[in-house]
Amino acid sequence: MAYNTVTVTTAATKIVDANSQRQSLIISNAGSVTVYIGPDDSVTTANGMPIVGYGNLSEDSGGTRMQMGPVYGIVGAGTVDVRFWERIR
């Protein structure tokens, strides 16, 4: 199990590293600014998946394959703390 807080800025910021042993992942936006996430550092506010202020994204393998790569985030302005909780085998 791993967890941490990452400050996401207006430059693509790695939230969580790639992990081939990942079974579930929760990403929580701990601020009021929308965070946009994607699988690499080309994520932008135009192409990323939004996690609205104080929102969460939860992914569980449910016995099947899930995103094992890194997750990056970016914000349109300012900074926001993002927290993750990762369960591994």
C-alpha cells in the first residue's frame, strides 16, 4: 500500500508512479480547483479527465487489468494538493 500528497501545478505533475502490482487507486482532489489527469506529461486542461474540487476518482481492478502506468495532473491556475491511495498485490 502506498499513499501520499502531491502539489499539482500549471505544469504537468506526476501524481503517482507506474506500478505493475496495482490493484486499486484512489485519487482525491483536496482543493477547490479542478485537476485534470492523464497517463503522461502531455496532459492539459483541454485533454485531461477532470476531477472537480474536493472530488475523487476511484479505480479498482475487480479481478481484471487496470491502468498500471503513471498518472499526471495539471491545473489551469494556481496549485492544488492531490492525494492518492494505492493498493498493491
